[in-house]
Amino acid sequence: MPEQPGSIALRRAGGLLVAMQSGVFLLGTREPKLFVRPAEHEAGLRFNDGRCDRAGRFWVGTLKDPDFDPVGVLYRIEADGMATAFRTGIHVPNSIAWSPDGRTMYFADSPRHKIWAFDYDAASRLSGRLVRRCRGLPVERRVGSATNPTCCCFGGTHLDTLYITSAKGAGLFAAVPGVNGLAESRFG
């Protein structure tokens, strides 16, 4: 890769959407091709965690390396390449996810040790209204020994294997937690 990848999404049209340092790229069998670089994207920021909503839009956040000053932005990338900024003042964007019914969007800013839950409607998009902060949740069980876990996803034939990536040591862990996940949405 020409730049450090922060996150990927499968595309409905085949290939991948890859968020790298300077923008969001298309990747198939050839060299990565720049798809979008939001006008607000500043030098010194890099794209980090991202995930597609069920409507096929890619939500991705930026951060300032290595200081993690609160200058990052959460963007929504449309299939036509339009990028819209939804939140600013982010340190380290991580853990973008949706509830099984798609009506709640979860988003974490890791250094704050909080997960936000927002009302979410695929037609009207993100409400902008904080529903609740999830802090101090009880730990039902510890999975793996990942240092600085960054993202989780379910895989395997029955989506019953939890994969966890780690920023420290570029680790990848797998566990079978006894629950099934949802299939990842594709971009486009």
C-alpha cells in the first residue's frame, strides 16, 4: 500500500474501499485509485476506523498522528464520492457500528473511554442527538490479551468468530464468544 491503511470495506461492485492517510481509495486488481479526499481533510490527519451502514455509505473518522489532538472529523462517504462531515473535535475515532435493527449508531473516541449511541435513520441519517454515553459498562468476560484493541468484527461460516485487531504489535486475535454477529454491509 502506498500509505498506511486505517480501515476497509467490501464494495458491492467488487474490490475494496480503503481509508488511508490522505483519503479514501478504491482497490481492485490494480494500484489504489483515489476515490475521495474531503475538502476539509487537513494535512497531518489520517483516516482511521470506518464501517458501512446498511444503506451502503462509508462512515470514517480521522485523527492527528502521533499527538491525537482533538481535531479529527467523522465523515460519511456516499457512493458518488460526496463526503459530509458530521462530527468534529475527535481524538481517535474507533468502533463505528450499528444496532441489529439499524436504529442506533455507536461511535467511540478511544482516549475519552466512552462509546456514544446516536439515534440513526438510514433515510435521514445521523440525528446528531446523543442518546446515551456508555461508560463503565460491566465486563462480562475478557476476550484475548490484545493491547490497544482497535476494531472487532465477526467472521466464519456462521459469523460466530469474533476477530479483534490491536494497534500495538499489529495483532489479530480470534475468539468464539457464544453469540453471532451481523454480516458487514458493502459500500455502494
